[in-house]
Amino acid sequence: MKKLVLLGGGYGNMRALHRLLPNNLPEDVTITLIDRVPYHCLKTEYYALAAGTVSDQEVRVPFPEHPRLELKYGEITNIDLENKLVHLAEDEPVAYDDLIIGLGCEDKYHNIPGAKEYTHSIQNIGKARETYQTLNNLPANSVVSIVGGGLSGVELASELRESREDLVIKLFDRGKIILSAFPERVSRYVQNWFQTNGVEVINGANITRVEDRTLFNHDEPVHSDVIVWTAGIQPNRIVRDMDVEKDKQNRVVLTKYHNIPVDEHVYVVGDCASLPYAPSAQLAEGQADQIVQVLQKRWSGQELPEELPTIKLKGVLGSLGKKQGFGLMAERAITGRIARILKSGILWMYKYHNG
Ligand SMILES: Cc1cc2nc3c(=O)[nH]c(=O)nc-3n(C[C@H](O)[C@H](O)[C@H](O)COP(=O)(O)OP(=O)(O)OC[C@H]3O[C@@H](n4cnc5c(N)ncnc54)[C@H](O)[C@@H]3O)c2cc1C
């Protein structure tokens, strides 16, 4: 029997599982999935979990079941490429024949003193839960500062606004205008929403230091009862520690078949992979589709195509609370209620197909 080991049950590896199971897994292959948590987490909804507008159970999806799928729960500590072993904190090492590394990302603090120690995070489920508790235990009129006006910072600020009208919410963003990666019309729409709904947006921010309950913007102190960091990501520490070629963002450089150049049995999916697009759940899924196609061909000894097709991305959608949204679909900017309905619809479909 050949053993395929999946590290991390996030969007990438969940898609790989659903492409292989129940009927497309060759008879001589078994799968072991290893994750620290016993369910697939809907990371794209962590902003709502942290704001307290959805329950914990709503961001969990069960892993599939299959006689040749072993689910192993534990903390992965490192990957030994030479001996084909995955090391766990409190369990025996797991051997693999083929490996898909899909361990997602962590916050990046850009060497800003105090940022790691004094800010909250929504980058993994445990941290998002802690952030939820801290935010929702705050007394009235407390000040919450969110650093980073990208998609997750915007979604968190708006959701928290709807969840807690009494809080003072400040959103610090480096750019001249929020969501600088989006068309200006979208940025202006979002900035107006914040103005109308009483979220203070601080453009052109430069956070130079963080201390307990204090943020320094251009070295000026800003008192904040809670600070949430949404200002950058980097691949999981385990991947950063791997002795393989990486790009400037520390993501693993891959061949066109998504395996590392020195080993055709080791694939990297999702936020840890160096791909010509910004990391996203959608990208992780598109890449996982291709990895499964490559695996199936390699398992059955078929020749691989000269080139794999370009991964098709449908666009990006963001929420502004429960009623409004924004996004880019097929390169067209959309704002308002329709964007929010589309986003909810996509989440519903995802749960329907994966739950
Ligand atoms: C607030 C927010 C909103 C977002 N919105 C969108 C959106 O609208 N659309 C979109 O496409 N993308 C969105 N994203 C990005 C998207 O969530 C990620 O790109 C996607 O989750 C990456 O998938 P992945 O498979 O690489 O890893 P993940 O989905 O992050 O999964 C990684 C898995 O690895 C496990 N793991 C990590 N380390 C260990 C360890 N040491 N031991 C054991 N297990 C471990 C984790 O438990 C997790 O299950 C959003 C992100 C955030 C934070």
C-alpha cells in the first residue's frame, strides 16, 4: 500500500480529500490526514467568530469518513524530508510515500517591537477564539484598534461595529485609501461605510511600536484597550523552517506540478506555496485540484501533461457586516447588498458540499 499524508485539513487539503474520496482513490493507496483540530475550520469566517456574530460550531465542518482515510489529531512539529517522516509533538513520527503540505499561514509582524506580544490575532481558530473572548468581555466605550486595512481587517472592523455599537473602533491602514488592492470605487464605498457607521479609519498609518494597551502610530501613542493584528501573513513556521527553496515571502518554490523541485513526492498547497497570485482559499482549492490530477497520473504511471492549465479564480468578496459587501467578480467591481448576498451564498454552498 502507498501512503499519502496530508498535513493540515484546511481549504487545500479538504479539497484534495473531496476529489479523492469516496471513489477516486486507487485501491493501493491510503490517506492519513493530520491536523491539530478535529474538524475543518472555515478560516474565511474568523472575523465573524472574533466579533461574536457567529458561533464556534458554524465555522467547523467535519472531515469526510472513509475506510482508507485515517484522521490523526496532533501538533506537527517538523518534516524530515530525507527520511520521509512527519514529526508530531506527542505521538510517533508518521511515514509517508507522498506528502501534501497545507499548513496555512501565520501573522507577520514586520519586526515591529511589541506587535507579537501585545496584539490579538485571527489567523488560527485558537487565537480567533481568544480574540472573541477579549473583544466581547470589553466594557462599554472601550477602544479597539485594528491594524491592517486589507480584507480581514475590514471584515473584522465592520462585523465588530455591528456586534458592539458601544465600542470605539479604529482601523489603521498604511495606504492612502483603504483596500488599496481593489479598484478605487470599492475602496471609496468601504471607506464611506466606515464613516457612516462610526469606524475611524486612519490612512497613511505607520505602526512603529506596540506596548500593553498602546499603539504607536508614527511614534505617537494611541491608547487602545485591545489591539488586533491583521497587517500581514507569512507561511506556517514549519514550512519556513524547511530547508527548501523559498520566494521573498518565504513561500515554497514549486515545479509546475506543485511538488518541490528536489522531490516529486512532496507537494505544497495553499498559503505556503509560491504561486503567482495572492494567497486565498479559492487558490488553495484550485491548486489542490491540480495536485490530485498529478498524483493520480503519477500513481497510475501515466505521462503528465506538458503544462497544467492556469488556475481560474472567480474573484474576491468581502463583507461589511451582515447586510453590505464589496468585491471584484470577473474583474468587475461590485458593492452593496448583492455582494453580501453572493458572499453568503458561496459560504452556504461550501458548507453544503463539504458538510
Ligand atoms: C478573516 C479572513 C478572511 C478571509 N476571507 C477569504 C475570502 O473571502 N476568500 C478567500 O479565498 N480567502 C479568504 N481568506 C484566506 C483563506 O482563509 C486562506 O487563504 C486559506 O485558509 C488557506 O488555505 P490553506 O489550505 O493553505 O490553509 P488553512 O485553511 O489555513 O488550513 C491550515 C490547517 O493546518 C492546520 N495546522 C497548522 N499548523 C499546524 C500544526 N503545526 N500542526 C497541526 N495542524 C496544523 C490548521 O489547524 C488548519 O486546519 C481569509 C482569511 C482570513 C483570516
